[in-house]
Amino acid sequence: MLPSTPRTFIGSTTFTVTGMTCEHCRRAVTEEIAGVAGVESVTVDLATGTVTVTASQPVDRADIAAAVDEAGYTLVP
């Protein structure tokens, strides 16, 4: 993560995730991120390797990275 990037976010933020290639990948990443407190929705775009997360309260980017890691993939800083 860049030093100028805020540690938490509210609203929609898009992350790049490596290793996602199929519907199983989409489900695994969606389920793990959806379990993070404050996350309202998760949209995975396999074609671009991006995940858009919408949060209603401050969410720590480290929690999103940990959820992606738990699903077996890697969040690009």
C-alpha cells in the first residue's frame, strides 16, 4: 500500500486481486470479503482481476487483504 493511501475507507473502493480465474474464485473471494464488518457489497470482475467493495462504515484495508488471503488469493497493494 502506498504511504499516501488511507488505511480505512467508506463507500466504494476497487482492489486488484491476483489469481482469480473462475466462478469458484469469484465465490470464495466474495464470501470472505462479505464477512468483514462494515462491508455492504462485493463485486468481482474476473476479466480485469478487480474486486469492488462497498462499505457503510470505516473498513480497514488490511482486513480486506486478510480476507482475500484467507480465500487463497493475493491483494495487490
